Amino acid sequence: MGRTRLPLSEQKGDLTKERQERRKAEQELVKAPKKYIEKTPSWLSKRAAKEYKRLLGNIKDMDMLSDLDANNLACYCNAYDKYLTAEDDIASRGTLIDGRENPSVLLQIKFAKEMREFGKQCGLSIDSRLKFAAVKLKETEENISNEFGEI
């Protein structure tokens, strides 16, 4: 089994200009449309749908997500809602019920883990946003260099 492919911006080592251009072209070929992601999935709860809209509004300008990412974003929001539901139960009934751990504590841990996983995939972690920023900065620098040459 081969290695996981990385975006051009994250690849280490010396790539020839020709190979860099080829990798850029490959990345352009896999860009997906962004029509479906704009619509909040109907299966989300009210609270999850509100979070979906909030997140989409915050990350839309970053131009990171496409229709292929809509389900990951929706699953993140669903886990967020379930996490808060567990939190509400813990707040009202406590962490212990009749001397035993409230089952909502385990659910909260489970949904926090889901949120982290889906959040990474959607660029919601600081690490993933910094990697994206590095890509955008490199593209901007290349555009300036192509337009004005070496200054």
C-alpha cells in the first residue's frame, strides 16, 4: 500500500518545477463544487443546524470546503448537538446518579472525540487552518511573483 498523498504545500523534498506544476494541476482537477454545502441538511436538529450555519459563515471565505465536505461538517454539528445534550443532562442530574456515573458522561466523551475527528477533516482545528494558511500564502506569493517578477 502506498503512502497517503499530501497537498503540494505539505510535501517535503526537492520537486522540480515540472513536477510542482503537475502536482498543482492534479490538485485543481479534484476541486469540487460548492452548491450543496450551502444548504443545511434537513436531518440536523435545530441546534445542530444553527451550528452548521455559524461554522459555514465563518469558514466560507477561507474557500476550504466543497460539497464533498458537507457530510463531515454536518456530522461535526450533529456530534456538537449530542455533546451539548449530554452536557445538559449532566448539569441537571449531576455526574453521579445513585452513586453511579451518569451515562451522559461517557456519551459526552464519545461525542467530543467525534467532534475532534470531524473538526480536523473540516479545518476547524488551529493546526488544519494554519496548514491551509500556508497554502494560501504560497499561492499569493507565487501570483505576485508571476505578475511582477523578482523584485
